[in-house]
Amino acid sequence: MPLEKRTRVEIFLPIRLETTNYQTVIEWLAEELAFSRGGSTLTTPFAGLYFSTTEKTLTRDQVHILFCDFDLDSDEPEDREELSAYLSKVRLLLMDILLEEDVWIIYYPSTRVL
């Protein structure tokens, strides 16, 4: 059975219905990943809870997870460097546009069965 090493990327996006930029940015990012990486998936909302380090309070939140499989092997140093640079830019952009304290992006190796 042929296998293909890939990297799953998950971007945790707090839902901000009062922010007009939110829906536009989410749609843009989902489309960007679909065009550049072959596809993307946006989950239905999940309930979340986090501790704000700036406000020192617990906050209940709703989040979407936008995920995409990159045709990169995160075990390879060159691929990992490319992936880290791209995701750092996306994270900073999202924090700036959405005015978020933080945006979590995680990645991990995955194997696709062909």
C-alpha cells in the first residue's frame, strides 16, 4: 500500500461575531489554503475556555479549527523551516487583523494512504 508523508496544520480561530473582519479573514484563509495546498476544512464551533494572561481572567470562547494537510514532511529540516516561516506569518497576520491576544497554530506529521 503506497503512503505519502504530509503535515497536518490546525489553526484555532476564536469566533468574533461582532468583528466584521472575522468572517472575511476566515473565508480568505480557507480559500488561500485550498488554492495553495489543495484543500482546507473549517470545523463547526467548539466551546473553549482559556486563561487570559493580560486580563487575568477565565474566558469562555467559541472557536473554529481550520485545518489543512501540507505536502511537506515536517521531519525534514528544509520542509520544517518552510512550514514554520509560513505559519509564523499567518499567525502574526491573524493576531493583527483579528486583534487577538494569541492565535494557536499547531502542526504534526500525518501519513496519507494512497
